[in-house]
Amino acid sequence: MAWRVMVKGTEFVEEGLAAYEAKFIEGKKRSLRRLARELGHGFASDFAVVCLGC
């Protein structure tokens, strides 16, 4: 990473890190939604879980 900072600059590296973090968070959300669905729950929004079969 230090090499990329020297060659491309910090702005380029920060953009890449931000894109990676966004992709990582989306993957976590997708996994959580899938797990909730398997357990009989669903998402009312990004952060609220509701029971569908209770």
C-alpha cells in the first residue's frame, strides 16, 4: 500500500479504500439478510429485524 501512495497519491488510495469498505459492508448486509430469511425473519429496513413467522 505504501508503494501505491508514493506512485498514485493518497487520494487514489483513499478512493480505493472507500470503495472496498462500501463493498464489504454491502456483503455483510447481504449475508445478514440471507441469514435472517433462513431463520424466518425479515428486514423492515436496513437495521430493523422483524419476525415473519412469529
